[in-house]
Amino acid sequence: MTFTAFILLLLSVTFHASWNLLAKKSAMSIACYTIICLTSALCWVHMQFWTPVDVLGLPGKYYIFMFCSVAADVLYCLGLVRAYRTMEMSTAYPMMRSLPLLLTAAVTTAFGWGKPLTPMALFGMGVVFFGCLFMPLKDFKSFRISNYINWQLFFIFLVACGTTGYTVFDSQAQAILRDAVTNVSKPVLSLTYYSSRGIVLSATLLTIVFCRKQERENIRTFFREHNFNPVFAGLFATCAYSLVLIAMNYVSNVSYVQVFRQLGLLVGVAGGILILKERCSAPKIIGSLLIVSGLIMTVIK
């Protein structure tokens, strides 16, 4: 993990928690997420007009990974909508951020992608994971497996699978892009990819919205009530993930990116408690300390 990647991810997690806070305050729906993604895509569509990258001339495998990333993002959307409708942010957000950590490590290890993780890094990831599991507890006596086996956990699992999917596929797509285009800077390559991905994702989500009467009505409601929270959330979201994509170029294994993105969990929990007036508990404090400790462990050589 380089210092450049650390700074980029630190900024990213703040933006990420902020857009989730705005999404939670809004009536979360597929339409809401579509506005968020469309706003994000419009911010970077200009890349298609001046980028030195021949987007249409890239290898077919690049497009396969990009379309798989979009499919994973749609899965993420479906889980996020249901999770935020039924759970507090300070409960849902920690779990949505913790499960992808181990899933990403498992996928990259299974396929041999990236530099192998050190034992200390793996241990640190485990500490982060357990710290995240403590966050939603009212007290330590309520720590039972049965509390995590329900439909709400299923929605959280959808979010986790989606997050893991688009993180891994985006990393692989960018690796192909860097090999195919060697005379362009890494940030420009990342933003070119983000622009292309955003256009495909927005088109996919808009198709889903136009095919569903309720989602079309949700779109009209947002603008009829002058609720522009999804638009602002989209601006924060694009800042968050564009920084993540750039940071991927400065790590030896994409799992390190997933670990440091957990830092946003602390910002999200603080926002839920201070802004949304959700409960604070001792397990949340202990969980926060475990997360910070785990993050430190992952970067020890």
C-alpha cells in the first residue's frame, strides 16, 4: 500500500459515507440509485470526447469484465434498496462494508490475482470483519448467530456480493486497459474506464426504471418535490469511486483497497448517530477500535 493510495482512499471513504447518508435520508429506490448513477456518469461523460484511449479498439475481455462489473452493480443496487428500507444506516452500513472484505480476499486468492496477502494482512482483515460484526449490536449479550440469520442479512449479502463483484471486475478491466494502452497516465485511464462504465450502468438502470411503473413515478416524485438529495449523492459517489479506481493503480492487491474502504464505516456510523439520531452503543465503540487496529495490521510489512 503506497502513501498515494492511502490518501486517495482516505478521501474516498469520506465521500462514500456522505452519499450513503444522503441516500438513506431519501426514499431509497431503484429510481433514486439511477439518479445517483446518472449524475455520476454525466460528470465524466466528457472523457469520451477527448481521451487518447481508443475505447472501441480495446480487447474483448475488457468489455466482458466491464459488463460483469455493471451486472454486479445492479445486484448491489437491489440489495441496497431493500437494506436501507428496513434497517438503520448505522446497522446496515457496517455489515455492507465488512462482508465484501473477506469475499474479495477469497476471490483474489482463489484466482491468483494480485500479490499474495501476508499472514498479518489476512489477520488484520479478520479483525476488521469481526469489528464490523460488533457494530450493529445493542449490547454484547445479544451477540448470537441467530441475530444474523434473517431476510435483512440476505439483502446485506446481495450488497456484499455486488460490491465484491464490481471491485474485482473493475480491477481486472483496468489491468487489461493498462496493458493495452501504455502511453497514457494511470489517472486518465481510470477515469476513461469510469466514464465508459458509468454510461453502460446508467443505460441499464434507466431501462429498468422505464420498465417499472412505480419507479417511473418515483422519478417524477423526486423532481416534483424538488428533492435533489440523489443528485448531490451522485456527486459524492462519483468522487468516491473515481478515487478508488485511481487508487487501484497504486496497490499490489485489490484486497488492500477493500480493507481501507472500511474506514468509511466509521464516518457512516458517526453520520447515522449524529445526523440521523440513531443509537450509540458500547459494541459500536469496541467495533470501531477493532476496525482501526485491523487496518493498521494490513499494512504492516
